[in-house]
Amino acid sequence: MDSSRPVYNLTLADAGDRYEVELRNDPTFGGHELIRPGIGDIPERISLCTGTTATCPTRPEQVAAGDVHTCDGLLGKLQGDLFWVACTAVLDEAYDPVVDAALAGMPHRVRLGADPDRFPVLDAADRAALNQLNADHVAHADRWQKHEYIIAGDALFLIPATHGRQGKEYIAAHDFHLGVFTVSDMPDGTVVITFQDLPLEGYDFTMGAVAEFAPTAQVDVPWATDLDSSSDW
């Protein structure tokens, strides 16, 4: 959230007991201070800005010049970087234009600690490393054991937990499909990779992805399903 694109005057509201039960000691906040409406000196409802154009900056050049908020809203009360996470719970489609305008092309999801203004991409070196790790998994995976795979963006991750921070950031920033796969060997030595619960619309992509890291493998999709547009694909 910064002044370089539209920022709506959003309001935080008290979510009751969820704060005490789920958020207060949540280690995933990574040392960031969690601002909770109704806790401490934060009122039960508080907006980003409660001032006017006379008291608070509204344009990027004002912020660049050093102007600051003097209101009693969040931007006036708090110092440092502000990460707005509550907007990820906006579910009403009527607010989609507001959320899209605020994101301005940025990813809808981001891992804590990652730069929300940098959409994760995979360059040629990243894809080479991804293919090598996938190839290693195919070569060394326990035969007939179920392992997870994820299709995110335009990448296939076998055993995604092994793909490090960059892989996890890439997955987190994209819509993704999670399923399981197995690896087996035919009597003639041909490796068979079986993908379970693979959407039909992902079949061609998966065949192409496997061809990059296991070109001699046979791909089997016994339970391909036709998932509708509301799925997480």
C-alpha cells in the first residue's frame, strides 16, 4: 500500500474473539505489529484517514515532499510501513472493482515478508532450476507413494514444499491447483508419472511441462475432472 496508485479510505472493524484466539500469538506475522481495532488505543472502527486535504496529503508528490498525515486515522497514528491484510477477506463481488483498483495489477496474494509490489516471475534460470528439481523428484521419488504437486501460473511444482522461498512466493501470488501424483516403473524401464485429480483444462499444460524435465516419461491421468470456473485452478 503506497501513494503511487489509488488507495481507498478503508476502515478496520473489531472482529471480536478471533483476535484473541487466532491472531494474538500467531508466529506467521513475523515480528510485525498487529493493529487490532478495539485493542489498546485503537478504536473499534478506524479508517486509514480521518482528515481533509488541508490536514493530510492526497497526492504522490506531497508524500514525496515529506508531507505526513496529522489526523487520528491509521495513517496519522502509525509510523513506518503499513501492510493492509484485511482486504484479502473482501468476498462480496460488488467490491471487486474497488479491490482491483487498489491492487492496480499487483498480485492478489503475497507471502509475509515478500515485496507486495513485485509480481513473482520465473526467468530462464529459475525454470531450469525448477525443471532440474522436478527431474530429480521423478528419478528418486518412492515408487507408488503419493506426493503433492501444484500447478500455479505457468509452472508445475512436484513436491512443492521442496522448492524454496522463491517457489513458495510464486505459488502464493497465483491461483493454483493442488493434487497428488505417483511415480512407477514399467517392466521395460519406462517411468510412469500418474497425476490424480487433474482438471481437464490443465491436461495439455501438464503434458508440456513434464516433457521439459522428463521427456521419456509416460504421463497417466486416470481421473481427469472437468472443474468449473469457480475452482482454484
